[in-house]
Amino acid sequence: MQLKFRDESGEHALNVSRREEAWLVATDGVPGATVVTAAGDGAWLVAGPDGARRRAWVVRHRDERLVFCEGRVHRLRRPDPVHADEATGGGADGPDLHARMPGKVVRLLVAAGQSVVAGQPLVIMESMKMETELAAPVAGVVDRIAVVEGQVVAQGDLLVAVSPPPAD
């Protein structure tokens, strides 16, 4: 089957097929296929075309799949052809930063009143024994920090409230 997914680096065409106990995933512009098999402990074993082997975890969140691999979170979402312009704008989820999954706040990287740019790391969270930087979805000013370091949060909890930057 052919799928298109959008992540932080853009839109990608994927050709996914089943072979015995594995999935073969061929990505646009990448020679060879990635082989994905279930590890039996909730993880997936990913063998790339370069021969490198990695462990990954996948969590379903609304219409997205969050893929945790090598200390990074990759957000995969099927592009919505009706709202394609909104999908590329980055603001569909609003300006505030929410926890994408349950975890513990390890470190706060900003303070209330601080100006931030889109993509700037705001919080480091630990989830599933991996630390992940969560970035500002939009540019603005930090209105308030809704958590403290060491706090355990649920998926969807507000972490940092951000308002648009002041008009010049």
C-alpha cells in the first residue's frame, strides 16, 4: 500500500508491504527498504537500508503516530488534502505546549515572560525511559509555566502557555 506522511522534515511517500512477520517500508528518495518487526516487548525492531538496527516505540495520539527512536520523537500524520494549507502552518494544535504522552518533567528551559521562536525547546520530558525535548509550536511569549521540574503529567496536560508576540 502507498501512504503519504508528514513529519517535521516535510511530506514523505511510503510504500508499505507485508513479508512474513515483518513490514517492509520504502521511503521516497531512499534506496532500499527498512524492515520493521515486532520485538515482543511493545517495541519495534527497525533495520534500515544502511544495516543499522534500532528500537522504536509507537504511540497513537488522535490522528498522529508518535514514533520514539534514538531519543527523538517523530510525529507522523497522514496529510489531510482538504486542510493541507493548515497542516503546514504548524499552528493547528494552538500556541500552547501540551504533553504528548504521560511522563515526567525533567527540565524547564524557559521562564514566564520569555520570548520564544517556533521550534525552540521549552521542556525536557522523560517518558518510556527516554528524554525528549518538546518545542514551541509557534513564536510568542511564555505566559506561564504550568508544571514544575520532577512533576508527573498525563497525556494532554498543559506544560507551557504561550501567547502571540506583542505587536510592534
